[in-house]
Amino acid sequence: MTVRPVKVGASVTLGNGPLTIIAGPCLAESHGLCQEVAATMAAICGRHGLPFIFKASFDKANRTSVNSVRGGGMEEGLAILDRIKAEFGVPVTTDVHLPDQCAPVAEVVDLLQIPAFLCR
């Protein structure tokens, strides 16, 4: 099998290097929470020489309960992700739920994810 490396942001290449950690809070609830998680993960990954991509969702549309918290929405969530990307110099990713979200989300994040729950 031929491995084709994929560049994610300026600092991470997937495919031919060490294990890449993709981590963050489930939901981008606040900048403070995301900043705390990003700082902790960046420090841990840095100590171990592991590339790190920050992940948080701006909308949890795939919750099993209609009463669950969904988040602050795309505009607020993308603003938080953009700040994390700038503050920590790490690539960021989030999930998209609708085709029309792809273009505006791709302007901010380095990697788009489609939740398995929505791939039916």
C-alpha cells in the first residue's frame, strides 16, 4: 500500500510520521475551556514529540437527546477555534453537519470532519 502524506495546517503531516493526537473538548463551550485544554494538550504532546491537532465541535447536532446542549453555534464556535489556532500555532478541526457549512468552516479550520452519526 502506498502512503500519501497529508499536510494539515502548517505544522502537522499525517501519514509518515509519529502518531498524531487529535484532541479537545467535545463542544467549544467557551474560549476559556478550549484555551485550557489546548494548553494542556500542546504541553503534553510537545514533551513527547507528538504532533497535535485541536478538535472541538461548534454544534452537537448528533446528540441522542433533543434536550442536550448543542453549543453556541457556528459563528461563535469558529471564532473560538480561530483564536486557539492563532494562540497555540496548532491546526484545528471541527465537524460539519450540512454541505453548506463546509465552505465557511474551511475558511477557519485545517481539517473538516463528518461525524459517523451523520453518515447514514
